[in-house]
Amino acid sequence: MNIDKVKNQINDLKNNKLKIKVNIGRNKYEYYEGNIKDIYPNLFTIETNKGLKSFTYSDVITKIIILNKFDWFLLHTIIICIIIKLAMLRRYLWKLHQ
């Protein structure tokens, strides 16, 4: 993977909500959610839930930062499953109460 390819991939992700995993060393990671705010020749910035962060394209190549699109479909599926389980629990508790 080269810098130009990474720049194109970053540019393609610009208008998407992202999940960001940052390797901070010694098997420790920080996790963020956010959007790519600006793209510059040597770095790009991401507006996260914890403030503005900047990264270089080599951070992506060396996997110091991993960017993933936020999966709305998966979140929607999980929420539906939780609602169904709560309804089943409510029915079960109602039967116990009677």
C-alpha cells in the first residue's frame, strides 16, 4: 500500500461516520467515533467524540490507526434484538406476577 492509495481511501471515507482504533503502544488502544474533517497533503484531521485528532497517512499504512465505517445496519439489528428480548422478559415477569 502506498501513500497515494491511502489518500484516496481517506478521501472516500470523508462523509462517513467512522470507528477509529488508535494503537498507543504496549498493546494499548484508544477508541473514537468521528468524521474526517480536513485532508491536507501530509496529514488528515478527524473530529471525534473526544475532540479534534490529527493523523498522518503513514499512521494508516503502519496500522497505528485503523478506520472503519460505522455499521448502522449492525447497530439497528442489535437494537431490535434488545427490544425483542425486553418484550419477552416483560411477558415472562408478567406471568410470574399473576
